[in-house]
Amino acid sequence: MLKSMTAYGRSDFELGKNLLTAEIKTLNNRYRDIILRLPAALQGHEEFIRAEISERVKRGRIEVSIQLTASDETTYNLELNRPLLDAYKNIFNEMNREFGTDEKIKPEFFLQLRDSIIQKTDETDPEELKNALSRLLGQTLDSLETMRINEGNALADDLDKRLALIKGYLDKIEERAPSVVTEYKEKLKSRIEAISDELEVDEARLAQEVALFAGRCDITEEIVRAGSHLVQFHAYMEMDDSVGRRLDFLIQELNREINTISSKASDSIISTSAVEVKAELEKIREQIQNIE
């Protein structure tokens, strides 16, 4: 089952008089990169949150935002974020000493700082908060997973169509391949007869030249390998695992086989089909960049 790396999930969870809200957005990325935005009250649970997410999402840029607020929005219990303000005050005083100035800090400066004033929440037992976070993340990841699977199914449908087109082009190439040698033999024989009307064609020599040509342009192995890669591609698509990198590798291998087929065949009809295959492979390559 394919899963898209681009998705969004959101969930709320009430914890006493507090409300936990989580939003998770995932984007394309070669590796797993978890970006957390947490309030001060949850920063002690950062490793736990990362572990919960890593268990469910194997690859991509994962942007996580969790808020802890009072569930009763009609009342506000505000306080200064003293650690943050003290840190800014110390930096300001240090700059005064460094430059020999005596500037004063105005209150409006602090009001412009993000999180300088925070909303107090009721104290929560750490273990109870951890359990609430686990349930919140589970719900949010379920929401995210639903979207990832839906997007993955759409990608799978598109890939199936393109793989079917590629299989059709490979069948044409395989059907055409024997004719290339036959036509070469006829052209070579006609050319010899045209330039030496009075000489008899040496059939043994002609057969030798044709055999050499057939060896140079034999694409049987490449066709077989390309077909095997297509079968493997379908098998990976059915796996319940992170397969994006494996699919990308198969596309590279398929492209290599097609390039070899095109260069060895020395036939315009085969080359045309090879170009069409490469065009479809490029479209598939773009699509699988979004697959986990």
C-alpha cells in the first residue's frame, strides 16, 4: 500500500480544564525530519512525542505543533513568561556594557515578543499529561494516515496506468526486435548486389556479417530485465512498508535498460518506443518523490 508524504492531520483532546490541540503536516523529504513547536509545559515530553511520531511516519518532513490552553475560552489567566523576558533583559544589558550605552528597555518592546505573555494552565500530573499526549497524537496521526492513504491510492492508480503503458511499449519492442536482424540481412544483401552485379553473393560471408550484427543488437536480456523490474515495481506497491526509495531505485534501473535497448537496437521504430518509455519513466519518477 502506497502512502503519500504530503498530508495534514488535526485533533483536540480535553485534559481537565485544559485543551490539547495537535496539528501535524508532512511534506516531501528524503529522510525523516521532525520539526516540533511545543509550549514550555510540554518541552519535557519532546523525546516521547518524537518517538510516538517516528513509530507511525517513516519518511518525510514532519511539522508538529501542539498547544496547551485553558478549555474555557471566556476566562483568561495570563502571566509573564519570565524566563524568556529575563533572557532578553540580560542580552539587552550585555549590549549596553559592550557598546558603553545606557539605553532603557520600554515595556512595549516586550509586548512585541512572541510568547512574552502566556496563558496559565492548570497544573497536570506528568504521567497523566503523557497519557493524554499519547492519545492526542494517536488521534492526530490517524487523521494524517487517512489522508496519506487516500493520496497514496490516487498515486497508485496513476502509476498503474503508466506502468501498463510501459509494458505495452516493451511488448512492441520485443515484437519488433527479430525483424531488425531480418531487415538488416535484406538491406545488406541488396547493397552488395547493387554494387557488384556480376559477382555472386557469398552467403557464408553474408551470414557471418548478419550474425555479428545480431550479436551487437541483441536486446533480449535488457527486455527480460526491464520486465522483471516492472513485476518488482508492482510487488513493492503492494507492500505495507516505506517503499519510496526502492521504487526510485527501480526507475533508475529501468531507465538504464531502456537506454541500452535504444543504443543497441539501431532501429528507428524501437527507438521511438524507447523514447515513449523514458517519458513515462520520468513522470513516474516525479510521482514517487511524494511516496513514503
